Amino acid sequence: MSNFIDRRKFLAGTAGTLAGFTFVPGRVLGQGGGQPASEKLNIAAIGVGGMGAANLSAVENENVVALCDVHPNHAAGTFKKYPQAKTCQDYRVMLDKEDRNIDAVIIATPDHTHAVIGIECIRRGKHVYLQKPLAHSIYETRMLTEAARKHRVQTQMGNQGHSSNEIRMLYEWIQDGAIGPVREVYAWSDRPVGGDPWSDFPIVARPKETPAVPETLDWDLWLGPAAYRPYHPIYHPMSWRGFWDFGTGALGDMGCHILDPAFWTLQLGHPTRVEASTTHYEPEVAAETYPRASVVRYEFPARGDMPPVKLTWFDGRLLPPRPKDLEPGRRLGTNGALFIGDKGTIMHDSHGAGGVRIIPESKMRAYKRPAESLPRVKDGSGGHERDWVRACKDGKPASSSFEYGGPLTEMVLLGVLAMRLRDTPLEWDGAKMKVTNNDEADKYIRPAFREGWAL
């Protein structure tokens, strides 16, 4: 038992930082009979019928000790793949029964349950890998960030592109002044109209039919903190993303990927103003689901010697103005972003500045790239998840820990808020988590939870 406690103390984050120095207990280095840092983690996963299965596959060289899904039949393939793991339907039961055996948890449930599950795991001292967006509301996101900081666990948000070489290369180019000061950014996604899993994206009012709940699905547990409504197959397993109560729409889904490079390289922080226009026009539909297409406009103040930035998001296959530097016949692509600088333009596609290029190609070829100044995450599929495992073992934060992923998610979800209060400019006080010119926003910033659920 004493050996187990020593191991858990280390894996729960006893390696801390102070004044820039990292303190690592002697037992981590193999002294005093303790376990070495290379010891495998005991990993549990919650929500393993979809993206959670992919996250697990990247870390399956560790010990997969417990699996949880509210719909065991839907997750049967994952349960079968890891026969050594204990299985469960309710994450609370899993955490109670297997608490001593779990070091770290992967969470890949629908957005509306991220915060309640994530904070419970963090309070128990578990390291957490949590899918993007970090939470369903700005308040929940802030609480997750603060909980991770308080309990000193290692965290990672599932925006895999933040571990890419390309996003680091873009950062170095911006710092090098490759296109001069950046004053405007355009970003876009073809979702929700195009691309799996949005091919059958619902733009509908609330279904009136009440079909039977599938065998083994715990519908009440699936709803979690969301207001009760009868089961319908339009919600589970995939189309929940299109409903206000469960998902965060195209912007919440893809913004943590596509806006990540601008947020990081331009050090954007909190916007001061945001507004949105959407295709919604039917009240019953607008009350339930995200729009077919939207345009969201953010304004960011100057940051140090960086000028103010205007960032505009387009989705539903809407595209920004075609940049004058783009060669004739060259297309913008289905997902991506443009950085408009005083001396040129950079374009990249989705997921962490993939395909990043100065345009036109003649300028790209002429550009003398700066030497690498940022450390790279180990290459290869699954590097983002493995970077989290590395952080759990050595105590140095992962690439998209909640300290970074939290503020990025807050920025994205502020755009989602603007979509709900469309055609109304919102003035934002980020430090106070407050829209200063519209009190209606409060109920979306910090939504009410169903009775029996709380952070």
C-alpha cells in the first residue's frame, strides 16, 4: 500500500514548479526504492464509442485499466479491444470503485458533460485529457482551468494540431516578421454543411416523437446536467453537436482547431467585442439548433507591440474575401485561415496550421526561414496524446494544457454566445466573465444545471 501511495502522489503531480525550477521527488529518479518516471500510467477513459477510442489507441502502450460509456452496446468494440479493463456505465461508479487504480483519465463525452466529469476527475487528483472544446459554457471552462491549477494535475485539451510542427513554424515566422504586423485574420469551415460528422447536421425544431430508448443506453445519465427531454435518435450518437443544449456547433467543434494558430501566435487573449449574424429565421428552429451558416466578428486590443486585430469567422461554406495575393485558380480550401499582415499574407488549413504557406508561392520561395526556436513535440500519429502522457510522468505541462486550452475555448465560446444573441454587438470583460451591455447573456455564460448536477 505504501508503494502505491508513493506512486500515486507522483503521478498526481507532486513534481511542481517554483520560480522557473522543476522539483522532482527523489523516488522518481529511482532513488530510495521508488518507481522510475518511465513507469506506465494506469489510464481510464470515459466516452469510448467514438473519439475516445481514437484517443485511447494513441496511448494503449500504457495500462488501460477502466472504460466507461453510458451506452455499452455503442462502445462494445472498444470494450472488446481492451479485455483487461474494468467496464462501467456510470463514470461516478467507475471513479468510486477504481479510484486507487486510476492515474489519468481520457474524457470524450458530448460537450455538455465535459465540465462535470472533468472537474470530478481533477478533484480526485487524476490527470485529465479532455476533448475540445473544453466545456459547453464559458463559466464551466473557467472552472475547469482553475480546478486544474488548484489540484496541480497535468491536462491536455484535444486540439491535436497544437502539438504539430506547423503551428510552431508559424509562430516563428510571425515572430520573425515574415508578413509584418498582423491586423486582420479570416478563418472558415465548411461545417456544418460539409464533412463528417456533419453530413446529416440537423437544422430542426425539437422532435415531437418519443421513440423507445435503445437497449443499454442510460438516457438520464447521457443528459447529465442538461434539462430533461425525451430520447430521440437525432441526438445520439453524433448529431448532438448541432443542438444548443448539448453541443457547441461548427464554431465550437472546429474553432479550437482553426483559430488555435491565430490565438497562440498573435497572443490574442480576451476580445473586447464580438458580434454574429446567422441564417436562422424560424424561432422554433433557432431555439433548438445551430444555424446552417454564420459569420462571427471579433475585435482584440493591442497586445504589447502588436496592433489591434479583427478576426472574422465564417462557417457553412461561407468564405472570406479572396486575398489579392492568392494566385488565379488557387482555392481557399474547405477549412483554414488567412493572416493579413502589413507586408504579406499567410494561409493555412485546419488543425494547427497544417499546410502553412506565405502566398503567393513566389514569396514563400523567397522567404528565408528563421532557425527553429521552439521545441517540437515528438512527431507521429498520436503525438498529442503521448505528449500528455509525458507530462503526467515528468511534471512539465503538455502543449495544450488547460492553462492554454481554457482561454482558447473561452474565446471560441464567446463567438457561440454571439450567435445565440445574433445581430447584437457584445462588449466583453474577460476578467470578470461579463457581457457589459447585455444582461441576457448571463444565462448562457453560466447556464443552470438540472437538479442533482453541479460543478
